[in-house]
Amino acid sequence: MILRRLRGESDITVPSRQRGPRPLALIRPALYPAIMENQTHERLLIIDFGSQVTQLIARRLRELNVYCEIHPYQNVTDRFLTDFAPKAVILSGGPDSVTREGSPRAPDTVFTLGVPVLGICYGQQTMMTQLGGRVVSGHGTAEFGRAFVSPQGKLPLLDGWFADETEQVWMSHGDHVSEIAPGFEIYGTSPNAPLAITADVSRNFYAVQFHPEVHHTPNGAKLYENFVKLAGFTGDWTMGAYREQAITAIREQIGDKKVICALSGGVDSSVAAALIHEAVGDQLTCVFVDHGLLRQDEAVEVVGMFRDNMNLSVIHAEEQELFLGELEGVSDPETKRKIIGKLFIDVFQKYANDIDGAEFLAQGTLYPDVIESVSFSGGPSVTIKSHHNVGGLPEKMGLKLVEPLRELFKDEVRALGRELGLPDSFIGRHPFPGPGLAIRCPGEITREKLDILRKADAVYIDQIRKHGLYDEIWQAFVAILPVRTVGVMGDGRTYDYACALRAVNSVDGMTADYYPFSHEFLGETATRIINEVKGINRVTYDITSKPPGTIEWE
């Protein structure tokens, strides 16, 4: 949504400036109780010990239609376990060593719940330590990267494994289990982890030293499928069921009050708006801020779909002159971002203040945002991450938050959007930064350069779609470069702008690599841009990865 995406790829703190009569307050829900309330699904609890890939565990389980939540180990108290009532528990990996005094442990109550427990890497080690086994560290215990596990007997958890003599897995551990806990047996070994797979079948306790959640463990999804089957999950987590539950929850929260939503046309804000509208109808008003930095025909498409096709109340805030006027002569990228962020806050608040009786602000917060709002080392963080209050907007408005997507991952949001009838053209859209074309126009922004950039970008995306590549690419766009080059067109000399094509593959935007277009595609696209877009006479392709570069140019 716009409030989050104004950040682009940089965390900018914009000085707040109050306008209008609303008080400086925002009623925020507590972290995990807000997720848990109204949940009627079978639940799996993931206790997090700080692994960088814990979110992948949740993704694998959600793909199996199993509802799960991630919580830091220090937040999982006996009271929490009683309230959460998990049907199974997974103990994640982590960077610590169980041999260190004071290192993290699972609550002992976890092992008395009578539910299946799966320990992964550090989770295996703390399970063994707490139940009477032994873990050692030192020379010869470490194992990082690809490894191969050999079977040591039959185990239901491993159904579908070991079609060959060994199974490829991904290891990342400095310690290993040297002595299993009483009641456990060995079911798999690797060169540096002789107890790579262990289990106490009578208690439904399972432990593996490797990471089945990463794609480097090719058959890892099957292990999770077996685990949830052993735990008796019925797969009741579907977007159809979630849709009905969310609508009920939204109606209970909002009642007969009004809610406003910053609509960007991106996936998150679009799905949030459609879901809330289905719940409360014309009690919702969306504000679409048109800052003059959008792609070709974007405002017409977004406003048309929501206002004309879906009958939502949409305020089209046409503020192009304001934004472009303030940006005139500005070339520093951080200054651009700050100007755009400040103006967006002022404009959004101006229109929001005209909506009488609005008591709620809708945001497209997703579950990864919620997870990242909880500090592993210190429990709940003091404040929600900056993407929840870019520039201080929510603090200034005195509105209660409505976050109907805060239990969902991005792929689930897309699935929910399809349930709600949003067209694939919106559901599958590439990410687009809040500052828009401003950060794809290095140097000074002018209306001429923006017009050229829009046309070139439209040709590029059209090419990608015609070649059936759009859904394979995470993000693609054109940047117009702050340089003119000499060219020849016909018998004449040209002196026009150069542009750079950018296309990347990524999972979450944190790292990315360039998309490997064929030379034929690049040549054809360059020819089209030069022929169809007046003002460009040279086309380049950006093959920089992230890191060291960023996805956007500014």
C-alpha cells in the first residue's frame, strides 16, 4: 500500500507536520493477540530461535493449507500455550549454541502438551538437551551447505524420502547432537551429523539437523507434509474460509463507523480495499493520490476499476502540479523522497479530514511485517516498523487501524484477491515504488523526461507481456538516464536521452539478480523504444545484482 511503499528501498523519516484538528494518537493492536483473535482454524505454533529462514517454514505450512504463526521463544509462556492451543509445534533453527550457558530454550511445557513436536537444526539440539541428550561443539562438528543423509530405518515422517540411497539436504550448523535423549532412535545420518534424523515415535517427537524448509533440500516439502499428516491437520486454512472469517471480523471491528484507505493500485492496498468494501460497503472511502509520477494510464486504470467496476467510493486526488512544482530543480534522490513523502502526508490528510465520521484507517499490513515487528532478542519491539507509519501519518490522524491482511503472506494475498474477483492484471502486478517515476529519473525531474519515460516503460512492459515473460519476472522497468548521447536516425544527427532497462528476479526484494533476457529480445525491444519513443536514441540493459546495487536506480 502507499503508506508503506513510499519508502521505496530506503527508510526515510519525514518530519511530521500537523494539519487539521485530529489528535496525535493511533490505537494499535497488541502484537500476537490481534493475530490470534477470531481464529477458528487448527493451529501450528513455530517457536523462533532466530533463524534467518524461519519464515520459510511458515510458507511451506501455509502451502499445505495449515494455519501457523511464528513467535519468539521468550514470548511463548505457559499462558500463551494454553491460549494458543497448538495442534503441533515446530522448533526453528537459530544462530546460538546450546552449549553456551544462558542460550535459548523451548518452554518445558511444550514437551508435555501431548502434541507432535518437530525440532529443526538448533531446534533439534535444544530438544535433545532439554530431554536428556547431549550436544557438542568443536572441530569436526560443523557442516555448512549441501549434504547427503543416509537412512537408518523406516519412519512415517520420511515417507516419500530415500527413493535413492541418500537424500540431499541443506546443513548449517556448528554443533551437533552426540548423544540422543532417552526414548529416541536414529533414522538418518550424514558425514558430520551422525544423528541427523532422530525420533521418539511413542511421543511424536521428531528432530532433524538440516533445514527442510529451504529449496536446497529438494524433498523438504514432503517432510512437512508428512509431519502435518502425523499431527492430524485437515488442511482447513483456505482463502475462501479466510474471506468469510475476515468479513465477519471487519464488521465487528468497524460497526457503523467509517473507514478510509490509501489506495495505490498495488496488490496489498487493492485486496484490502476490496475485502473491506465487501464487509462494510459504502462506509469505506479510498483516497488515490495522483502525484504525477505514475506510469502511463495508471490513474485511469486504478480509479476506473475501483470506482466504475467495483462501485467503491474513490477520491481521485489530482495533485500533479503540487508535487512536480515542489520537485522542480531537485536532483538529490533522498531530497526527492522526503519531498514526496511530506507532500503525500499533507495531501492524504487534507482529503481524509473532509470525510466526516471516519474513525478507522485501513492498511495493507502483511504477516511478514508483523513478524519483523517482533524483535527476536528483545521480544516485542517498542514501535511498529516505519513502514506502518511512514512520515508519521498514522500518529497524526487519531484513527484506529484496520489490517485485514496481517495474517497473510503475499502469495495468500494474491489468492484472496482472486477469491474477491480482482482481475489478474492487478493481482499479478509488479511492485511499484511509492515515489514512482521520480526514482527512475536520476537527476533533475522534468515533465519532458517523465513523458519520455512513461512511453519507454510502456513499450518495454508490452514487449515483456508479448513474449510471455511478465509473470516470470519480479519487477521490470525503464530508467531514463541524466545524459544525452549522439545518434544517427536516417540521414540526421540526434542528441537524445539514453535509457536503461531493468528486470530482476527475487523472492522478497531483499536480494535480486538480473533477468537473463535473450539477445534477440533485448535487440527487438531496443529497436521498438528508439523507433516509437521520441527523445531516446540509446538503450542499455542493467545486469547489476542486489547487492551491490539496488533494484531501483535511486
